[in-house]
Amino acid sequence: MALESSGTMSIGGSTSGRSINLELGRPATQSSNLDETDLRSLADVPGSGNQIGIDDFYGASAAVESTGGAKFELGGNTIHLFTGPGTFTISESTNCFVLLIGGGGGGGGDRGSGGGGAGGMVYYGPGPTPSQAASITLNGPYPVSIGSGGDGAPGTNPNGSQGGDSSFPGVPMVAKGGGFGNSTANSMQPGGSGGGGRHNENYSSASSATQPPLGGFGNAGGPQSAGTNMGSGGGGAAFAGTSGGGSFPPHGKGGDGKPISWLPGPGVYPLLPGPYQSTLGTGWRDALGSSGFFAGGGGGGSNEPPPGGAPGGNGGGGQGGQNSAGVDAVDYTGSGGGGAGVNGDGGDGGNGICIIAFPT
């Protein structure tokens, strides 16, 4: 809380709002003096030797002020979550974590089509495999733009559509939209993560991931495969999609998303304001799971006998269809839509997301 704007004020003391030490998070009895850098910063009187007095602390606050999106606290962090365009503001230079994901690609249509690739992921934060830095310093207002998921292809044999890019100028790159799932021969679609290939085509190249590696995550979709009726999986943030004719079951699986351990779905969801809970839904909570997975690739569709289309990758990738339409990806995970089985539509890709956090 801020210090009071009038009345008694002291360096020590045990009354919140009237103790400079307490405002700085120090013990009330700690020995401090007005010429210390932290006290001068709080009073906004920089430079040793410049006159400073108790009156300079009236109304001062050591708290970092921030606005934008859905704001909540979890695990010692203040978190801002954006599902659409907005502005993130922060009052002073602060080391922040940032997760930015583009929209997932739509799944291919008709039969045995590839799953959509996940949107590219830009991540600065803690974890076993941080990108180029564990945090990034932010200060000031930043516009946020969220990429939409690509449409799944209608069941007339065209390809799906690519996901939209997400941007946040606080990080040095955009999160690319995911590549669409493949319904026609030799039209492999790159993207943040690449889209999966069509069934029964003798074309071994995989669709590439276009997300830059420094700070970004994305993987190739599975290649087109001859001699099979299963489409290939779209790439995910952590792993590439599996070929529909691959030797490792389940064939055509979407690549798994990347886990963000400090964003567990069951932990985040109850803290969100009601309108955001309605927008995201419990499917979003369940797709993230306790590990916080995001950006899974869509599974390939099949016109083979059951068990059916291939599963999507962890983090919300859509299931491939079995003689039916592909399943839509989970929105606001940036995951790819599932490829279609026979005479079906491809599943839609999931919208992207932006999440910013800093220690409370």
C-alpha cells in the first residue's frame, strides 16, 4: 500500500502507511537512513547530497503498478492474461516473464488429412529449457495483439487456413501463426509450427517451423506418407508431428506442446474474473492440466478402420477425425486443429494468448 499523504511519518514504526521501512518491505526496526538509494528512490529524490526530508515520502509507494487484461496473483507472481487486443502497462522497469503464442493452424479437410500446426511460442521465463533469458525487463505501455486460430478446411479437399500472428512489443519477435493441415499433394504449409501432411502421398519432406529459435519454440509437421490412410500430425511447441505412416504408434499424432509449470490450468482458472472464465471455459483449464501445457499440434485424420484419427498433442491439439470431421483445437492455447477423416471438415485452430507476470 502507499504511504499516507499527511500526518505522522517515520523511518521505523509498526504502522502500515506511516512506516517507510514497512513500505520498502523491511523489518520495522531495521536501521535505515534517508540518504540510502532505496529510500531516495521511494521519495523520488535521486542523487546523494540533494536535500531530502520526511515530507518527501507522503503518498509514495514502493509497489509496482500494472494494468491490462485479467489481473490476478498466483505463486508469488502478479499475472496479466490477454485473450484479445489490449494494452499492458507497468509503472517502472521490472523483470517479467512473458508467454506469447500465435493462433494455431486449421486442420485439412476431406479424408486422411494432416493436423494443423500449433502457433509459434515466444517464452521468457523459468523452466528446464528457458529460451534466451529467464526474464525480460519491461517498462511502460505495450500494445498486445492476439492471433486468431485458422479455419479448418471444408470437406471438399482444399487446405485449412494458417493461424494469425500474435505480437507484444516488449519481446523482440512476434509469435507466428501455425501452418494449416495438408489436404492436397505436395502443399506442405510452414508456420510457427508446421502443418501435417496428407495420407497416401509419396512425399517425404516435412513442413518447416518458422518461429525464430532465439526466444521461440516451434516444430515441423509430420511429412506426407505413402501407403497409408492416416494423415500426419501438426507440429507442437515441444515436439514435431508424427508421420501418418510412421513406425511409432500412434501414427499421425500431433506434436506435444510445451509445459509452463507456473501456469497450471487448475491453479489459474479459479483466480480469473468471471468473464474470462466464461471466455476460456473448463476445456482450457483441462487442456493445460497441472503441467501448464500450451501449443499442441493437431492429430491427423483417418479413413482406416477404428481406433480412428490420431490424437492431438498435449496442450489442446484437436483430435483427428475417423470417417468424420476433425476436432477443433482448444481456444487460447494456440494449438492446431485435427485433420478430417472421410468427407469431413478439418478442425479449427485455437486462438493464441499472451501472459505476462512479475514477482509480487
